[in-house]
Amino acid sequence: MFKKLVITVLFFSMFLNSEAQENGIQEDKQISLMPWPEQVEVKVNGFKIGNDFSIYIHGDVSETSRIYKAAVRFIRHTTDKTGVFVSQGFPNTDNITSESATLNIHFDQEAKVEQGIDESYKLSVGSESIEIQAATDIGAMHGLSSLLQLIEAQGGHYEFKGVEIQDSPRFVWRGLMMDVSRHFMPVDVVKRNLDAMALVKLNVFHWHLSDDQGFRIETKSLPELHEKASDGLYYTQEEIKDIVRYADDRGIRVIPELDVPGHGTAFLTAFPEFGSKEGMTYSVERNSGIFDPTLDPTNEKVYEFMDVLFKEVTTLFPDVYFHIGGDENAGRHWDENPKIQQFMKENNLKDNHELQTYFNIKLQKILEKYGKSLMGWEEIMTENMPKTALIHSWRGVNEGMEPGESLVKAVKNGYQTILSNGYYIDLMLSVEEHYVVDPMPAVELTKEESDRILGGEATMWAELVTPLTVDSRIWPRTAAIAERFWSPQEVRDLESMHNRLEVVNRYLELIGIRNQQVQEYLLRNISNYQDTHALRQLVNISEPFEIYSRNAGGTQYQTYSPFTLFADACTADAKDKRKFHKLVTKYIESQDAASKEKLVSMLERYASIEESLGSIAPNAPLVGRVLPYAKRVSGIAALTGKGLEEGMLSAIDLEGLKTLLGQKEDPAINLDVELALSKDIEKLAEFLSK
């Protein structure tokens, strides 16, 4: 029964109407591939996985080749999933005939991992055999990724679902950016996320390696950078080479980013003489936000320094593109420096934007000398920037711009571009909001202009994540974004996306992603290894604050703060939210008895959370912090459930519920989280009070 009172955070989200969206997915397909293929036909019978399963790779293939290693990983993942003891633990290349293999892989050539390669494949799964055909080994590897996701339990055994698939990507640039500057991400974290990228056919790893909070590359020519500006947390050059090889084996390009001239505190901690404010002492930044330390673009020694740095670092990364950042520089230290102001007058540079363009073009020429093309955030785009520059569009409504505004401007001005606005996964928005964003804007473009849109990147900024929690912020939601980059544009149905995302999350765990494991660990830690059932109930209906409001001003959390709190255990898509929403919608529409019964049952569970947590709080200080929020949630559930059981909310109960819901901004109660059910509870309360 409902007795406890609680307050709640009002959850604000955009529930996007998929009513008019064409999904291109028939419900009777009964497969859960993500990303969804270009063409797929499901067969009645699949291929039973037994101990006779074997792989034959056609062509001249060695055990060190990319496709061979991918096939080995595939066998390991398959046996781990199914528990089948296969007699052939490695792919065959020359000691059996193709007729005796159950999976035959054909491809025409080993590809160089670069932009524009053929990534298409054909996959045929029948009851007797499986065939993968591709123009390149990377296309064949995509076929293996799809095949792995087709494993399903069937009549007491596992099988690969019978299909005919013909598939190719919509965009050539399908990326994930990982910030390792705000919080350093060790090699094993990077590698397991590369594995996850390969599973969902992402092909660009954008590695954000410097910012105010740290410089993360060993530099033999400028050792002060990693010695003074990394807190000892950096990648050795051998580790970088290892990760680049690891990515290459998975068909993934690696794009490094060294952010200049702004976001330069770490640079200037090592080399203060290159700063724009004379006499300033710099130290590695511990807070989040935008800071003033900036390289001095009028100092020729800065370019000599960058030349030395680029000469060394570019040798570590084979890709043609090198990202220089170039974002969020207000130029305040430039404004305060008389020498810089005089330089601007002498060179007819009317504002800081033109001064930064002067700087960027200098860097572009240095990079060109080392065989690289410059890439940067959209602020680098000016009329003088060479058209060889790749523009990274990121600003939107939160920055006072229309979504994709800079992307359209870039292609119309002759630049190639990629989109990240709408894919900032650190904003903790619902996966639906990311999923409906498309790299191709809804404006009229010529074919030439459209072709300049290469694709997009999900961006994982690391102010509020650590190696422990980063997987839970990237996955599984980035799989849905990967679908937007790979699949036909008409694949947009939200219900289908959610259903398939739940399944792909299991495969992400199979290959090593720890989002689900870490959540359980955090709950055990919060409970001090007592019963976590009530915490689990609370996590299932709670979501972290959105759009950086958890760390307003960038000062609540420092780089050394604990990120093992209740908000860190919550995700942007609370597990019970969709189910509760569907039940409320159905009940309001038809007063369906079954929906009412299920809602009452759910609300009873939520109403008991406070009491359950109270019993373990004396031996769990972190639970004590959660109790005010739990009390609020239980109170909301109690009042709502009471009204639902009685068929109406009394005036007193309605006022009490409004009071609780209205206390959503109280930081002493809300733990940087909000109740994900708030919007539906408000709808239900309104209905019950009529």
C-alpha cells in the first residue's frame, strides 16, 4: 500500500513522435541487427551451431592478416555465447577445402584503412552453410559483425538466424570521439571501446589527446609536455602505436586531436613562454569549463614549437587528417596583451577570429609539410581557410545556433564536413533525441554539396566520466547513433530502435563492454555490499541531470572528485521509463484494467524504496545521501498509486503531489538526478483529478 511521501525532479525530455516516420523494417523480420542492413531477407531456417562449425577464408591469407584475426575473435565470441566446443578453433586457409567448411569468407583485396574504401558485404545464412562475400577484408569483417548478432536460441540449441543480406554504409565517416584529457583513459579502456565500435561498424576513432586538464602523449623531442602537463598519465609512443595497430585490425581509422590555440593550459604549464599573458604562472586545470590561457599567435617561436611537435606526433598516426581543435577561444588574453593588439593592427586583422585564422593557416602549412590535412571544430571556418580543411560541426541551440547551421554553411562554401551537433552523448539526453538527428540536413542541397557531408561522430567528453564509468555513458546508445551513420535514412522507427538496442547491448557485453557490470558494482559500493534491490529499483526510474546541469559552472566536480555516486550509477535512459510511459498512455486512453493493475504494482514497488533503503542506511553512508531523494520518490509513488487505486486524486493529495513534484531543483534532495517518470506522473495526476 502507499504510505510514504516523497518529492521528485521533473523530467524534461522530448518524446519525439515516430508516427510519421517510415522505418523500412517489417515487424515479422524478428531479428535485432544494429545497424540495420541496407537490404535483408529473413529465411525460415537458420544454421545450427555445433562442434563441426568451421571457417574457411579464401585467398592468400596469413595468420597475421586482419581478416584472420577477426575470424579468430568471431569464433571465440561465438563459443563464449553458445558454450559449444568446436573442433576447429581457428579459421582454415589451406588445410581443408571450402566444401567442408560451414562458413566461407570471400573477399577481393586487403584494404588500406582510409577514407572511401569499399565496406560493402553480402551475407547468406542457410541451414547447411554460410557465405560472406566482400570486395575488401574490411567489408568481410562487417559481415562477421552482423553474423555474430544473428546468434539466437532456438529449440534448445543456438543457431545463426537464416538471412540474405546485402549491405553497405550510407556515410564514409562514422566516428566516436573519446576525450582522454579531462580524465585519462587507460589502454584497455580504449581497446574495448574499439572492439565495440567494430561491432556496430563505426570506422573512425577521434582521440582527443590534449586540453586544459592534461596532455596525454609522450613526446621525446618536447618531454616537458608529458612530464609537466599529464600528472604522469599519458600514452607512451609504443602504446599509441599499439592502439593504432589494434584499431587498424578492426578497420578503424585513428584521428588525433591536439587542441590549440585555446584549451591550452596544459601546453602552457610545460611552456609558459608561449602564453598570451606575460608573467602568468600556469598549472594543469582541475575544473571543467572554458578557460583563458591561449597560445600567442604573434610569437614565431610558437610555430617553431608546433613544427617540432607535429613532426614527431604525425609519424604516430597514419591517417591523412590531423585535428587541431580550434574551438571555444574567446581571446581574452589576446585582448589584454598590447603587443598582440599592435600585431593585429599592423597585419590588418580586425578581430580575434581573424587572428585565429592567421594561426590556423600557419598550422595548416606545417601539417601539409608532414603530409597531413587539417581538421578542426567549426570555428576554424573563415573565408581564408583552404578548402582542404575538414570542418567539424558541433554547435547548436545550446550555443545559440540552429542545429547543423555550420554544416550547411561549410558545404555551401566548398568544405567537406562531419556532424557532431546532436551526437554529444555526454549531455545525457535520451537515445531518442540522438537517433532522430541526421547528418544530412533537411535543406535543399546540390549533389555536390551533399557529397561533402562525410558523416558524423558521437562525442564523449570526459568531465564527468572516469575509466570506470565511461562505458556506461557511451554504450549502448552509441549503437543507435552508429545506425544513423550506416543504415538507410528511412530506418527511423523508435520502437524498433529500442527493441534492437536492448539486444545489441548483450553483444556489447559479450565482447567486453562493462556498462552493465559497472552499474552493479556501483550499487554494491553505495550499499556497502548490502542488499542492492531497492537501489536497483531507484536506478531504474532515475536519470542524471541533462546538458551539463549536473556540473553547472564546471566547479562542482574536479578531475579528482569521486564519480562513484548514485548519479554515476544512473543512465540517460532509465530502464522502467518506456514501460511506465506505455502503461500510462494506454490507461488514460482506455482505462484498461490490465494497465491499471501493472501501474499499481510498479508504484507499490517504488513506494517501498525509502523504507528498504532506510533499513541499510546505518551501515552505508552513501545510502544515507540517497535517502532524501528516495523519500521523495516513494512519496510521489504513494500518492499517485493511491489515486489510481481509488480512481481519483483528492484535492489534498493532488496538492501534496504538486508540492513534491515542484521541489525538483533542491540539490540537497536530488543528488544530480531526476525522476524519469515525472512527466507521465503529471499526466496521470491530471487525468485522475478531473
